[in-house]
Amino acid sequence: MKRCPFCGTKNKTNAQFCFQCGEKFCIVDVRSKPDADLRDRDSFFRKEKINDAAEKIGVGLWSFLTSAFSWLSRNAFVPLGRAALRGANAGIGRAFAPSETWNPTRPPNFLYWALVQTLITRLPFSTVGVVYAILAKSARSDGKYDAAVKNAERARTWLFVDLCAWFVFALLRRS
């Protein structure tokens, strides 16, 4: 490989013109040059070989990293994603269940809404909403209807505060 002295593009060793800029390469008779120029020429070609080897190592490292990430994706992320989708499908199925299966003595706990809102807004108010939603869910499973309703209302209030704060911050960030 040789580099064009005008644009620096790599060309084939036997090329007479640069394939990038079209400049003609100077053909130098090596026998007419003194020994110092020969040493420079040899060191130049050694540097080219070192640069080519470094590029090959970089390409090999990149290839290794992409194959490692694809293996990790196949063996870790895809099964986790499938499990999450199964859980989400079951939750959505329960959310859209017919009205005759709805139990009015079970207050909502807003847990799914709180988790999604926490991921979207990333404000501390939604974390408080998640805590109250978990408390509502545990009170509901213990059969404490009044405590579950109270905690569900608190969770809904904190989630509403979080959503309003998020809109205010978004408007302030735009201006």
C-alpha cells in the first residue's frame, strides 16, 4: 500500500494514479538516490505496515465486541424480554377483562401506572406514588379495604403531582 502525497489516500502499490484525487504518482529510480533516502523509504514502508496491522487489530476487536454483544443479546436480553412481554400481556388481559368479572371491593392500586410514569418522568414524586401503590396493593391483599382505598388515593395524587411537575419542567426547558 502506498499513500498519495496530495490527499493521503491509500492506493495499491502498483498504482500509477491516485484513485481518490487522480494525481499521478512520481516514479523514482531508487538506484539514483543516496543511501539516506533508502533508509527513509524503508522506514516509511515499515510505518505503513504497522498502521495496517493496527487497523486489522482494531477491526478484529470491533468484530469480537459485536459478536459478544449479539451472543449476550440472544442469551440474556431476548429471554428477559419475552418473560416481560408474557407478564405485560397477562396484566393487560386483566385490565381489559369484562365488567362482570370486576370486583368493586378491590380498589385499584395504580402500581402499573406508577412504574411506567417513573420510567418516563424520572422525578421523585412518582417514586412516592410507587410506594403508596405498593402499600395499596399489600393492604388490598390483606383484606384491609379502607387502607387500600386511602393508599390508592394517595398514590393517584402523587402521580398527578408528578405529571404536572413534569409538564412544567418540560415547558421551562423549551423556553
